[in-house]
Amino acid sequence: MSKLLVLMLAWSLTGCDASQPPQAPQTTRGDVTQPSPVDANRAAQKPAEAVQYDGDASGDTAQSLPAAIARGLGTDELVLTCADGTRNGVSQFAADWIAVDRLDLNGDGRADWIVHGRNACLRQADAAYWWLYEDTADTPRLLLRAEPARSLEVLATSTRGYRDLRMHIAGGRSALVADNKYDGQGYSPAPP
């Protein structure tokens, strides 16, 4: 009997389909079944989906803002020029002035920081100001500074390895949007 025939017979006796490649077993920790490395690799190759963040939402309240981002926002022009933004020359910025969400914008496996204003100093009448920071090994890097919009949509498409953005400026019957793309340094308005 040939080795191939013996192998096919063994697969059929164990319930394997000889026409399909063998799959890595799943591992289990407690009650949670972990996907096999084969399944995890397939999930990593899944195409990105668009995600929309609302300017009135409270964000992910479990997230703590890194000190470097808090310092940057505390000295942002919007805070420093706002009537309630300073007292005796000292910034009054506080963590509850903003909402925070996390999403990997560049596919490096680290969730980046999506921040929008909740305090009147960081909002317009019906729009929040938005900041995006890349999560790096050192200090978070500013990618987008203080763009006003009712909502921010992180698109499925990307430019230079970073997800494209769509700022929803106004709603209603005539939606107004502005697209931003990564230009190698940060996000800037995309040509129409």
C-alpha cells in the first residue's frame, strides 16, 4: 500500500476531509475558546470597515488619556483662547472636556487615539472639534488637529497606509462632508 493511500485512509478514519488541508487545533482557556493561528491570520486579513463616531457621543469612558495628549490639548489654542479655558494664565482643561475612542488607523496593531470636544471651549454650535493621535512606542504623534464636524467617519480606504477620513460637517437634506487623507506627515483636506 502506498504512503498516500495510508494517509488518506487515516484522515477518513479520523473524520478529516482529504481534499481540505489540515487545520490547526483551537486552544481553550477556561470558558473562552481561542481561535487557531490559522483563523487568527484570516481575521487579520479581513478588510477594514468604515466606522463612524458621533460628536455628541461620550466615547469609550474606560479609556485614560495619555499625559502627553492631555498636555497637548491643555495648551491647544481653542482652550487658551476660550473664556473658560484659562484662569490667571493657567489652563483649565480637564479630562471630562473630551471624549476618547480608540481605533488602529494605520494597521500597525496599536489602537490610535480619536478625541473630540465635549466642553463648550472645544465645540461649535452643532459640531465638536476632533483630534487624532497615532499611538507610537514613545510619545503619541498628532495626526489631525482641531477639525470641527458633527461626526467623524473613518473610511475603509486608506492613503499611504493610513485610513481615510470623512468629516460630516452638516446633516439634514443636504449633507456636507469634507474628506481628509494622510499626506505623509498628518491628515490634510483631500482635493475634491
